[in-house]
Amino acid sequence: MTITRSDPEPPGDFPVGGSGSRTATQQIAQFGHPVTRMLLASDGFTQPRLEAILGTDLQIRVLRQDELAAEQLPPAVAEALRLAGPDRVIVRRSCLINADMVTASVNYVVAVSGPAAAAGADDVHVPIGRGLISRGVSQRRHVLRAGVTRWPDGRLCAAKAYVIMLGDQRPLCYIREVFNPSVVPPEHAPISDEELSWADEPEYPRSRATEPSTARPSGCDTESPHTGGQCSRALPELIHPRECDSLTADLAAAARGRAFAVHLGARAQAALDITALPARRALAISAAAVLNHGLDLPIVTIGQLRYDSETCRIPADFDTVAADRKYRRAAAQLEYWRLANPPIALCAQLLRGAADRYPPSVVRDLLVEVASMLPIAASAPSGSRELYSSIAPLHISRTIRSCEADATRPQQPRQEWDRSTQLLWIGDRSHEFTSQHLSFAAQVRNPLAVTLAPTATPDDVEFLCRYLNPTRRPGRLTLIPALSGTRTAAALPALFEAATRCATPVGWMCDPMHADDPAAAIHAYVNACRTTGTAPAGLHVDTEPRSHLDTGLDTGRALNCVITTLSAMWAS
């Protein structure tokens, strides 16, 4: 039997952050509205009471979930959970929303990794309380604090913090719930600035893009398929094979419908400039946040990087200093894309600007809500990987870099990797892939993406599946049909069937950017996926300006494609 109750002793004997002069019962009494006092004093699950207040069902949206060492937590939270230094915890930031995208609460959860996994509390799709009920887990709630804090937009709002204890008296998780002041009245007796601080979140070190001053060329000879000339790929080995394997697993999940990939193309010369990367990062983060909030799926975010011919072309008699200088720009571009702090203010500006272009609707509310939640979703542990990268055009390596770790396992076959990027992207609309591209791609273990021209046939798809993924490794191969009209959309089921015939797992990504009507192409793609039982695995959007006279990214068109994709998937 499931038991949910509060501690018999008065709550609030161990306040977290702020002033500890009042118990939780006294803190609740400071609120002026009876609905707020009732909600904060409740010793049961909060979600049913919020649903009663709003008159609608609520769904969970996990903004992000990370795992980190217990030693990174504030002492008060670690003590409340009885944690020691070696322990690991799950840190989750989530919100409860209704069908109209109104956020009822924002929640901060710290769960002990082992017990959380055993109790199912690490499932991002199920609220913790309901998950415990479904598993019949005995539990009780010990209220630590109730008070006032700030809603993401800066308004004062009501909040409470408590610990869920398992039946054997082990702490499972610490939860702070912050309630939307438009839903739960926040009127409260006068408070000090100290009482607004809860001081229960870890201090994450701010990451910076690494300056690759010590980067050395790899000495890997390559050949440019576009110029036919010899050059040296000499990109620093910035990518570890673990990152490639992680992306492969994420793309495999997308191919099964358990995630969704968004790929930002970069065909314009402006994409070569590192100063353009903040805007592209902001667009990538914004698009991923909107898709995550609207689809309730993990989003795999990939940005396409391009290195100009001067970066790739080095004279045969180059010296080490000159090579280092040539490749510093490419290394800095890749490192900045992966590691620099997210430009949250720019993300919010993009989303609010996009919202202003829509009439009052669920879509507009979604964009505004996501913009307000981005500061919460952006909090991440040091060294976390937010964005993957792809490289285009693909330059052909004659010597492939092996993973050093494989040398310690001689019984395993050697595994070869391209160490300049996680995802190898083959072909685009202006340059068809060649036998050189395919031969090189077949030799490496990186995940592969191949653009299919409008003339691609089912036989082409079957050949690519058998040649590039003969072992049928999930997540290895993503195919991107370039949609250019109704004829290509009508041909999609036959392309899907070709991959099915050879039993090769393929992730199918939509590229609508050069269709006469991108919105119609997206809807046709989603409909073709649904009618054939194929999972829509992702969306490719170009970010280059509309003309050579423009200097900025066309973020409006890209976000419109994202919104159209949401609408199509909602409708299906």
C-alpha cells in the first residue's frame, strides 16, 4: 500500500536557505490568500491540487536533467539527503504545464541516484509523486520551508521545499516547487531580501571556449573533393570517440521516435566567422528548447561547421608554426560551438521576437513560455555537452585517426574515427557525394548523415544502407531527403520501404528549405512518416541569409520551420 503523509514532528525544523527563524507552519501563515496557504500546507501530492485550481490536467516538461557529485551541492541540501562525498545525485529542472502551455509550477529536484533509479524517480516523463504511487512505494513528505521567491520573469511568487522519505526512512529527493503567481496568489507579509534567497542550487563553474594555443596538426593527408588539390586536414583532434558513440545512441533514439534531432545548416560564407557563432548557438538552443517543450522528447542538437579553403589548404613545405596558425581558427570555431556559455539573453530575444509575429495562440504562448524558462534550462554542470557538430563539406582523409583507447584491447578490431567532428555529413544540393566520400565514410565509426537529392531512387537508398551500415548499427546512418515539391514528398514512402527491405535502421530527417512551400513539405514529410509507421527523426534547417546583401542569420524562417514541425506532429 502506498502511504503519503508528512512528518509527525512540526515541519520546518531544518530550513534550507534564507532565514531559519520561523517554522514552515509560521511561514505559510504569512501568505494572505487561503488557496496559497492550502497548497503550501498540503502534505500530499501538489499536482492534483494545481489541476483543481486550473480546472485542467497538467503534464510534466523536464527542462533538463543532469547527474553530478554530491559534493557540488550546497551543504544544507546534502545534509537533508544524508549524502556523502562519493554519492551521485540527479538534478532535474522541470515544470508542469497545461494544454494551453500555461506553466503552473517550476520544480527543482535533487534525487539520490541509486534510490531514484530503483524507485523510477529518474523517469523524465512521469512526475515523481505519480511514479511512486504506480510502483506502490511507501513514502512520506517532510516540509523544510515555505516562502517567497522569484518567478522566472522576476515577479514574486510562492514556493515550498520538502524532502520525500521512503518507507525505510531513507531520503529519496529534495524538491523545491515554485508556483506561477498568475495561478497561485503570492500576496505575503513584508519580507527581506535574505528571505528571497533559497541557496539550494549548486554553483556551476562557467565554462569558456578553450583557446587552442597548444593544438597541433594531426598530419593527416586529405584531398578536397571540390578542388581536387592536395591539402592537409591537420585539424586538432578535438573530438573523442565517446562523443561520437553518444551521438550515435541519440540518433538511434530519434530513429525509434524516442528523441528528435534538429540540424542547423551553414552554407553561407558568414558561417565561417567565429563572431557569427553566438547567433547560431542562440538559434540552436532556442529551436531545441521549443521542440523539447512542445514534443516532450529529448532533442539532439547538431550544428554544421564549415572550414574555408584557406584553413584546409597548406603548402607542401609548411612549417609547424605556420600550420598551427592556419588551424587555430578552425579549432577555435569548433571549441566555441561546443563549450562557450549559452547566450541566454539572445535566445530569449529571438523567441520573443518570433512570438510577436504570431497572433494570440498556443504557439505564441509556447514561445513566450520557453523564453522565460531558458535561464532555468541553461544551468548545467561543468563540461556538459549541449551541442554536437557536423562538418561540411566533407574532406577526404587518406589516413584515418585511430582511437588510442583501442590499443589497450588488442583482442578488439581496430576502430577508426574522424576526429574533427562527431557527425560526418555527406553531400548537399550543390555537390553530389562521390565514391571518395562513400569510401572514406564507410571506414570510420562516426555516425553518418547523407543528403538525398530529389532524384534519389529506392535503389540508391538500399545501396547506401548496405554499403555504409553493413552491420546494421542503430544510429549509424541518417538520411535526409531534400524536399522540393509534391513529387519528392510522394516518393518518400518508397524510400522508407527500401531501407526496411534491407533491415537497416535509418533515421529519416526532413529538409524542407528549398521546397516551394516549406510548410507544406514539412506536413507531407510527417504525414508520410505516420502513414508508413516511420518515426520522424529530425529537421534540417538552413540559417544562411536570404541574399548575399544580408549579413545576419535568417532566424525567423528557421524558427517558423520549427513551429510548423510542431504543428504537424501535434496534428498527427
